[in-house]
Amino acid sequence: MSNTKSRIRRLTDAEEAEIQRQIAADPEDGEATDEQLAQAKPFAEALPELFESIRRSRGRPALEKPKQVVSIRLDQDVVRKFKATGKGWQARINEVLKNAKVR
């Protein structure tokens, strides 16, 4: 995974000052009053349909037969050999175990 922080350039003081000036000049960007904050509702309450559509669309869809997480001890050389085959090595171990004749 790459480090995104190293690719983001820091703003200069002049750039930051210009951004702050533009924010202050925006007539629609006023501070909320205590009365407005007291009337504020949680997003899920204010826009329930939108909240539900966002909630349903997040993450992976549920699997019909999800895999079970287990802890298993394997010999180091077995793990090393499977890892050497590249990405998906755990799925390959699963396939070998699935096809094994159980005594």
C-alpha cells in the first residue's frame, strides 16, 4: 500500500490565507446559532430514505455461504510453499482441504 501522505503537498501560508478569505466571504457559510443547533436532527432522522440507501450500498454484499474464520497450526514449510504460489494461497489451502479424503 502506498503512503498517500507523502504525495500530498502542504499548503503555503499564502494559499491557506486565501482559502480562509474565500470561506469568510461566502454568504452561505455562517456559523450556526444555538437555536439552529438545538433544532438540528441526526442525518438518519432528517433524511431517512437517503440514509437507508447509503447504508444498504456500503460494503460488500452478504455472501450466501460465508467462510468461517478459524485458527489452525500448519508446518512452516507448508505455509511457505503455499505463500510462494502468490496471491490467493489461503484459498488454495482451502481447496486442497476440501478435496482431501478425510479418514
